[in-house]
Amino acid sequence: MEPQLSHQVADSVATVVIRHPAKRNAMTVAMWRSLPPLLSELAGDPEVRALVLTGEGATFCAGADISTLRQSPEQAQGLAVAAEEALAAFPKPTLAAVRGHCVGGGSQLAAACDLRLAEEEALFGVTPANLGIVYPASSTRRLVSLVGPATAKYLLFSGELIDAQRALRTGFVDEVLPEGELDKRVAELTRILVSRSQLTQAAAKEFADGRTDRDAHWTAQARGSGDTAEGVAAFLERRQPRFTWSAAGAP
């Protein structure tokens, strides 16, 4: 099978799958390059209300395909950062579903998602020190925001792998599931996410990521959306709300 990113949309959830089983789903240059336009397409699809990123089979992503680093390490790193930033900027909730190894560039992608769920046998590592690579500033800041400076330094200095329970304790993952339970929990959580107000989610995502200059913008969006009135009415009428504001094409 050719290395590729595949995707499907079902029940308002886009699932993007990293497929490179011959190299434990390592990302090639072509795969890094293809992720931002794919995310742009899915962001503009009004049917998509959440996104799940996962790997084919028993591995999430073993990082960058090392052969691509030998050819052009600067190009590969630049494309990886662009893909990571595109994922972080996706305007709807994103969730990494992790099995097996989540290492190097794989950990960059997982960290760029809003939420991370992992099977209990998953392993995590940030490994640029194993290759003499300078980890990008933006990726380092994102890692620090998740796990704190001490754990970020441990991961970056040592290149050691940590298990899912340690990843949970340090904040790198949000939930750890027994083997065989990950898909069920991802489906359950995404059902919740797609039922909630995209307006609330989009504003919260910006604020949580440090955009604190858009209070007036989001107040205006809320005022014109009808979501607040619908949410209050649904609560009083004891029914599920039908939110209509869409992040697709929103400013």
C-alpha cells in the first residue's frame, strides 16, 4: 500500500487515518504536504462537526519517515510544522485516537489535537535528541502547554518513551482506555461533541489557544447566531437543542 492519508465522514465526524503500515505509519514528505489541504477541505464542509485523527492498525504514528530526513531535513521539518499548525488551527473539535507508538512527528500531530485518547499499551516519545534535530519553537511551546516545562524537558532531553499512564498523569493524554475500548469511547465522545454548540466550541478553542483579542467578535457572533436562544429553549422544554451556527466558513 502506498503511504497516504485517507479520510471518511460519517455521523458528522471526519476520521483521518495515517496509512503507512510498512513503517509503522511514519509520515513521508508527501503525507505531511497533503494534510493541510485535506484539513482545509474538511473545515469547510458543513457536515463535519468534529475530526478524529488515528493510525492504521496497531500504531498511531512512528514519526517522520527517516529516509525523508536524509534527503532534506529542513524541508521535512518545515512541512511537519505546517501540518501541525494546520491541525491546531482546525476550527472544530479534534481528537487523536492513539494505539501503539506515538513518537516524534506523531507526537507533534497528537499534541496539535484538542483532545487525546489512548489505549493502555500506547507509548509516547518526543525524539529529536536521538537524531540531532532542533525541535521547532512552536512545537516546544505546545508541548510545554500540555505537560509543563519539567516533563517537556525530560521528553526532549532524553528522547525516552513513556507509557500511557505516565502520559495521562503529565497531561499529554486525557483518557486511557483498556485494549478494545478505544473505538467505543471515541464514538461516544464524538457523539457528545457534535451535539454541542459549534459557536461555543470555536470561541473556547480560540481563547484556550491564546487568542484573547476577540471577545467582541465572539459576542457579536453569539448575538446573531440564535444558538443561545435555542439552548435556553431546549433546556426549558427538556429536549435536545438544535444548534445552527456553523464553523464552516466562519470568520
